[in-house]
Amino acid sequence: MVIYEDTRQQRGKNDNIAAQLSAMGITLKHTALINGDYIAPPAISIDTKAGMPEVYQNIVGDHERFRNECIRAQEDGTKLIILVECENIQRIEDVEHWHNPLQTRGIKVRPSKAVMRSMMTMADKYGIEWRFCRKSETGKVIAEILGGEGNG
């Protein structure tokens, strides 16, 4: 099996994913992707997030760019899955109890429940799917989503 990784991924940032996929016999090729970070035919695209702080930034700070990516995927007929690396969140409803680290610095932040509702709204409106996994399992989850059996 071949999985394509976006060329804009920062070098070295996702070495764990490449190693996990390689260990399963999956070939990782680099190409410019229109949306998401990983894709395999048919049109399923995975956009990885290195934790809830990155999701928060996408939802609150960079909403228009993130929304446009979701719209492009929807218009292209691509199923966009947002895969969040997070140790203590297994499903979108758990986001309500997420503690934003910005709060400990005294910065006013959008409540976690509101972030969860925004995520649910984006899922409903743009057809994206939110998934969560531990960082140590990201490569395995990507392979499972994209249909990899780990046998080459």
C-alpha cells in the first residue's frame, strides 16, 4: 500500500508516523496535497493535529483558513478526517473537559464546551470527521483509516 504525505509537512516533525508506517510495510510518498496531511485512494484525507492546542488555534485563531480547507475537501468529494494526537481524549464529547494550557497563563480563552460545539458544527456542516489517538499510535491509526493492512 502507498500513502501520500503532503510536502509541506515539517521535516522531522512526524518521524514517528513515517517509522510506524514503514514498520507495517507501507510506502510513504511525498506530494503536494490540496488538503490534509495524508491521503490514499479513494479520496480520504487525514489532517493530523499535534494536540488540542493546535485544534484550538485552527478553530479560534485561524478559523477562516481551516474552514476553507474543510470546504475544499467537501467540494472535491474528499472525506476529511482530522486526527488529533491527544492522550486523554477519545471522542469529541471529551473535548468539553479539556483544560486549555493558555488558561494557566491567565489568558482569556474560549470555553472548552464552546470549542467542542464548534468542532461538532464543522463536522455537521462540512462532513469532516474528528478522531483522536495517542501519539504512539498515529501511524497505525492512519494506516487503519486509509485501509492499510501492513503487508506492503
